[in-house]
Amino acid sequence: MHNSSKIGAAKAADPQETAIAVLSWLANEPDMLSRFLALTGVAPGELRHAMNDTGFLAGLIDFIMGHEPTLMAFCAATDTAPETVMAAWHKLSKPGLDSGEY
């Protein structure tokens, strides 16, 4: 028997897939997407190319991790556990001052 929820959970556990899910969600939230683009300086036409940049993917995760209501809205809309986003954030982002890694 094919269990699509397990497949979806496995895909979501991949940091790049999580970042792509964030961008897909943002694409359906025009005000949030506009804010993200304004903060990053990325033009709408550059999004497809930017998806190949690990730093851009980290920026997507940073954007939603920086505002809990946005994180929770993404998680609710996509049925993604906040812990999945946090794990992707830790894998894609550089260590911060709170990480103990300098």
C-alpha cells in the first residue's frame, strides 16, 4: 500500500525541499512574497535562478524563522512540523552566536 503522508514527510525532511516549499507557499502570499523580495533584493525574475543558491535557500528559511506567526502560518498551510523547518534552518544556515560554533 502506498502511504503518501510518509513520502511527503520524507520530502519535507530534506532542507532544500523545505526551502522550496517555503517559496511555493510565499508565491501564494503576495504581501509576504513582496516583503521577502524587498528584504533580500531579489527581483521576481531572478527567483528561478536563485533556487540553485544554498544561501538563497537559507534566506527563505531565515525569513520565516524570524517571525513566529509567519512560521506557524506556513506550517499550518503546508502541514509541516515547525521542527522540520528548524532542522532545515540548522542545516542551511551558518552557525550563529547561539550555536557555540565560532
